[in-house]
Amino acid sequence: MKTVTLNNGVKMPQVGYGVYQVAPEEAERCVLDAISVGYRLIDTAQAYHNEEGVGRAIAKCGVPRAELFIVTKVWISNAGEEKAYASILESLNKLQTNYIDLLLIHQPFGDYYGTYRAMERAYREGKVRAIGVSNFYPDRFVDLQAHVEVKPMVNQVETHVFNQQMEAQQYMEKYGCQIMSWGPFAEGRNDFFKNETLAETGSRYGKSVAQVALRYLLQRGVVLIPKSTHKDRMEQNLDIFDFELSAGEMKAIEKLDTKQSLFFSHYDPKTVEFLISLGR
């Protein structure tokens, strides 16, 4: 598996398995399937309500813990230094592990500075190997990284061919932060799986639209966590290392970028109101 090196020297697999919207009762089976076909990075979150299933899979999979890279995120309802720290201990318990490989702030709302201090504490104590953020737009990311002691190592943001995050990635690279994609398939929106540019490109390599979309992000240095509950598709999503897109093909796919979210904007007050309501 290809890896990226974070700003503290920790190596992170560039392709992993995400369990967003995987039902709690399905999480154990799905993660065991993902590990069995070769995934070593597993991405979950407190808000997904399936950390326990991920933990059971970690305990049962037979792969040494040191070979796995487990990611979870602190939710808005646990914002603030003391609450966040307590929630980190709870996540460790649910995941049945002594340490988390990467811990992120899930959303930039509530007392996220307090949350980050709790994460720094857990990092110094060896309970976490790397820390970072999720859904931090460039303005909030730049501000946060300037006012913390341990610089964010990862920022997980909506990243796919229709919202490619070019500017955001430039700011992350400027400050030594790794970009990580959520929603690399945009959940099928905008006729994702019927896109002509991706389909025509894939036909040259015998690859699917999904595989081309993942390969494009891979070549841009993005960490990916595609999700599927089907084992055969898990395998397909991992089968992207035996071909390489040309400069011309990369340029053609770059033109698909709308620079707009297909889900929500943190600049929209209604979105902020909704997310804050989930944290109460």
C-alpha cells in the first residue's frame, strides 16, 4: 500500500476504508471484509455511531494492531477541552485499542479550540499518534494552525472531481498538512458514475468511472477513504495502483471542477444552524 508521511513522521496509507453511513450492526462485517481484501486504514467517527463495530473488527481481524491505521473524529456535542478529552477515552474503549492513529475535529463549530487542546494532550500522552481537523475551510484552517502548539497533520474535506479543493490543498501544503478526501464519489451526485470524461478515460485502461476518479485524486497526493458495503466493490476501489493517468487526462479531469460543494457550505448560516443543533 502506498503511504504518505505526515508532518510528525507518521506514515499513513493513502487509500483506506470509510464507514460513514454504515449501519452499526453492519460495521463489524464491513470492516472485516475491508481488512481481508487489503485495507489497513479504517475511518470512523463518534457521530457515525459505529465505533463499537469497528472495534470488534479490529479485535477479530487477526491483523496486528501496528499494521492498522485507525481514524476517528470528535463530534460537536463533545466540544471543549474536558468533554472532548473524556470522549477520546470513550472512543478508545469503543475501538478496543490503546491508541488512535489519527484523531480529527469533525466540524469547526463549538469550542473547537478547547477540543484541539484535548487532542494535543492525548497526543502528548501517547493515546493518539497524529491529530488534525475535518471540514475546516482555508480561512479557519489557517487561523487554527497559527494558534496551536501541535500543528494539524491532516484536514479531511469534501474532495472529488466536481469539488477538487485545489486552493485548499495549496494552503494545507503551505503549512505542512495532508489533505484527505471524504466523499470521493460525491455519493453519486451530479450523475457521477455516468460522467463521460471519466468513462472515456477508464475505457483506455479497462477501469471503471470510480477507479479513474480515485486514481485522479491519488495522483494529486490526496488520501482517500471510499466506502462500500459490498466486498467486490471494496476490492475494485483498491485496484487503482496498476495504471497511471497521463498529464493530458489529468488536465481533462481537472476541468470537471466546479469549485462548489455538492453537499453544504459552512459559509451558509442555515448550514451552521443545522450543524450546531446536532451538537446540543
